[in-house]
Amino acid sequence: MILLDGKLTSEKIKEEIKIQVQEIVKYGGRPPHLAAVLVGNDGASLTYVGSKVRSCEKVGFKSTLIHLDENISEEELISEINKLNDNKKIDGYIVQLPLPKHINEEKILMMVNPEKDVDGFHPFNFGKMAQNMDSFIPATPYGIIELIDRYGIETEGKNTVVIGRSNIVGRPISILMSNKSKPGNSTVTLVHSRTPNISSFTKKADIVIVALGIPNFLKSDMIKKDSVVIDVGITRVEDKTKVRGYKIVGDVDFKSVKNKVSHITPVPGGVGPMTIAMLLKNTLKARKK
Ligand code: GUN
């Protein structure tokens, strides 16, 4: 069994990005600048955004955190978005999701200038991705593709089963895996919460990508021997033995599944760190444009 080490791979990617930033600066250019909009104080979102900002510093980017009150009105948030769209010194920005219930997420994401949409959530970028055109690819699926690529996993002609149909992971990764590209060229089945007998699909899969948000969902009796398993789950589960009071649990029952697979991502240390690295990669791309 080969562990797909997202932590190590993401460190390598960040090193590569850092060298490119140094080149830009050496020739008198401005370093890339990423902004993050965070509304409210959701614990997980605070952690993710903090991590994204720290990673920016590591690679020599400039970063700005726009932390807004939970009760901000939709109009006020739109005004902040417009400021970011107009700010020539900001190359890319993200609006951390989820947003509070009183704000229409779809409306906000539509306001993001597609040229600064380093999360790749705007339908303009999503549509381009779906047509295999150059675009900003959402960081998590992009991270999965990069991990598969760097570990030399063959995807062409393979049966890939994606579990979950979110706009952030399931849907885009299913498109990328079927695109005419490398990695890609896979025969993809997208299953979800309304699919009866998910096992009947996963048992036939060469590659299983789980993005469901249900801890330990995928068990060893649901997969084929020597398959590749990618775990996108990051659920916080109470753990009183930890100082922070919780542990991060994936969607795969790692203990049993690991003995049956050819490759598997751990949680934590798999897809999670790759997401941040790919966000930085998208920001560097925005800066170069
Ligand atoms: N919430 C969970 N994942 C993500 C992500 O990749 N980007 C943003 N903006 N919000 C998220």
C-alpha cells in the first residue's frame, strides 16, 4: 500500500511556488496578493482561512484577511466584494463558505470577478473547466488531480466512482476525471445520497473518491482489492484526549481499508494540505495574468 502524502507533496508545490515568487520579485515585480473574505466566526472556517493566510506568508505572497461581522447585510458584503474586484493590487480572492443563512451564497459567488476567482466557483470558470478550457479549477479537486499526477497513478480507461455531488468537490472532480486529459480519460460514475446500493458501484471501481462528509463511510467490504482510495472528508469529531477537544475524521474507514488498497490518502495529511497549495497555485496564475 502506498500512502498518498498530501502534506509532503503540498510542501514541494509550495517550494516551487516560492521560487517563482522570488523570480517575480527579483525582476522588480509585485508579489502575488491573495485576499480572503470571512463572514462570522465559524470554528472550521476560522481554521481554514488562518491556514490559507499563513501559507501565503510562507511562499512570499501578500495576504489580506477581511473578517466581517456575522450580521453583515448582503448589500454590505456585496460592497466589500466590489471593492476587491476594483482593487488592482489584489490578484485573487476567496469568499470562505459557508456564508450565514441570511446571505444568498449564489448571488455573492456570481459577484466575484472571474479573473480574480481563484476558488474557481464562478459559473464562468466552472463552465470553462467543464469544457476542458484553461480556467481556475476549484482547489480541492485540483489538489486531487495533482496528487494523482505526481504519484503517477494511471486514470485512463479506469472506472472511477465519485461519492458526493457538491459544487466544491464531487461535481468538479467527476468532470475533471472524465475530461480528455492526463490525469483524466476515466469512466466516471457519480453516486450520491439518493443512490441506492452505493456498494454495487464502489465494488467495481478502480478509483474511489469520497466527498460525502460522513465519517468512516467507506468500509473495506465496499471496495475492490488494489483500488485507489481518495478521502476528501474532514469532519470534526469530539475527542476529549485532544487539547483542542476534537479530531479530524475522514469519510474512509482507514484502518480496515488501508490493507486492501494500492494507494490511499490519509486524513489528516492527504487532500487537505493539497487544497491550500492549489489555491496558492491559482493565485500565482492570477498574478501572472
Ligand atoms: N469551504 C469549504 N471548502 C472551501 C473552499 O475550498 N473554498 C471556500 N471559499 N470555502 C470553502
